[in-house]
Amino acid sequence: MSFDKNKWQREQYVRRKSEGICVCCGKRTPVSGKTVCEVCRQKARERWREDYQFYKNKGICVRCCKKKAEPERVLCRECLEDMKYRQRRRVARKAELLNLNL
Ligand SMILES: [Zn+2]
Ligand SMILES: [Zn+2]
């Protein structure tokens, strides 16, 4: 059987997290409340911004990075629908909580 990279990564993540070190580089102390250090957080943010621009310029959905984005949007139809659905659920939950507090 081949080397299970995903399993190894998952185990490494759990181990580093329990040891209180950055799950990304395994060297520095994470930002409080996070699992990654400031350096890795910055790097991830930069990478995300680059990807975002790259896919946006190509007219590809920046979320799934697979399908064509809708006109004037950065997301494809499916991701837009998914976002709408999530938002609706969040609003519904909030309304529920408010009702309970009344
Ligand atoms: Zn790190
Ligand atoms: Zn998409």
C-alpha cells in the first residue's frame, strides 16, 4: 500500500496542536486562539490573495477554483447558491435565538 499522506498530515496536525506549536511549520508558537503562527498566517493570507487575483482575472470561481464565475461575480452559480443558503440558515438561526430570548 502507498504512503497515506492525508493520514500523516492529519496526525501531524493533531500532534502539533496538542503540543501547542504551529500546525503549519511546527516551529513557532501559534497566535493565541489559532492553530498557526503569525508568519504562517501572513503567508497563507498572501497566498490566498494571489490565488484570488489569479482566478478572478481568469473569470474562474475563487471558491471552488473549478467552474466559471458568474458575470460581475467572483463565484460560480453553485457557490453563490451555497453562500446564499448558508446565509439564510444563519439568519434563521439568529431569529430562532432571538425568539427564545423573548
Ligand atoms: Zn508557523
Ligand atoms: Zn464555485
